Amino acid sequence: MSIKHIFFDLDHTLWDFETNSAQAFEFIFKENGIGVNIDEFLIHYKPINLKYWKLYREDRVSKKLLRYKRLKETFDLLSYRISDPKIDLLSKVYIDNLSNYNTLFDGAVDILNYLSPKYGLHIITNGFDEVQTKKMNTSGILEFFDKVITSESVGVKKPNPKIFHHAMQLAKATINDSVMIGDNFEADILGAKAVGMKTIHFKEKHNTETDGVINITGLLEIKQYL
């Protein structure tokens, strides 16, 4: 690859969202007297959260509704009675606390140390402005990145082509010298490929096989291609 710029997704690619999210929920439930088993909660919450993030990417729910509904539906499935004001409070303190946790995927710092002397590194994320930079700072990786592009700052979400073009413009990159690395096939891979970017798909265990693209199951495998 004749690459000069690498654009990473953040959540589920470098930053271990599931681990950090579980720790944040465990903390806020204890602090707010929520009497549910955290493991049972997460079993239901994880697919519901993914569903609402897909709806959010498609502009079918607002940020506020995403934050409320993913908790409301999970508590309903657990038959746990909780008021709407309490759900609103939990949705806020969850976001406030999420970026306090800093678990990264194995090899994240090593691969960034390997790549940073050779390439311009950037982030393109659908995550919320108020937490993404804090996540990166807390986990010690913010210093690796030149540009951090959030969907809120652009006004559209991956896979919308506008966010990729905007990111490349900010980074002074071109389609031919850029590669996108992310976990979400629809948002990261198909979105980037649609504008002509090269891609590397970081496949978590729940992902299905994706033919026709470079697939990796560990971040250090990026060394084989860059």
C-alpha cells in the first residue's frame, strides 16, 4: 500500500468499549442503588445498544433517544421497575463516567508506536464529542493522533461519504494515500470503500467473514500490510 495517512475508528477498534462500558455500569449502578445483576443486564444491553447505534447512524433516532431507549428496553426485559427521571439520570452519569475507564485492545499502543513515525494517524468516530477525546486522553493514546473527527462535528455519521471526505480534507490526505481501519463493516469498511479509500477490517469475534477486504483479528496484524 502507498499509504501516508491512516484513519482509525475508536470504539471497538482501539478502545475496548465492552470492557470499559461494563465497568462504568457496575460503578454507576452501585452509586445509584440499582439492584440488577450486572452480567444479566449486559447480556440484554449489548444487542440493544448495537441496535440503537445502527438507528442513530441512519438518523432514525436522536442522541437523546438512543441514550434513553437502550436503558429503558434493557430494564423492561429484566422486569426492573425504574422511573423515567432515574433512567435519564443514569444515561447522563454513564456518559460522564464512561471515559474514566481506559482498557485498550491488545496491541493498541504497540501498533500506534509502530505506525506513528511512518504515517499521519487520525480518528473518525461516530461517538459523541464530549467523551471521545477524553477516552483517548485517559487511555494514553491521544498524543498519537493528528486529527480527531467526530460525526457531531461534521453533522453526518459514518458511512455517509461526507465524513470521510471531510476527514481527508482536514488531514490534507487523498483517497489514494489513505486507509481506514475499523470494526464496523457497514460504517467503517463499506463507508470508506464507497469513497475509494483502502480498508482494513478489524474483525471482532461476533463479526462474520467479509470477503474482498483485508481482515485482521488482532491489531498487530496491521504490520503485515503497513
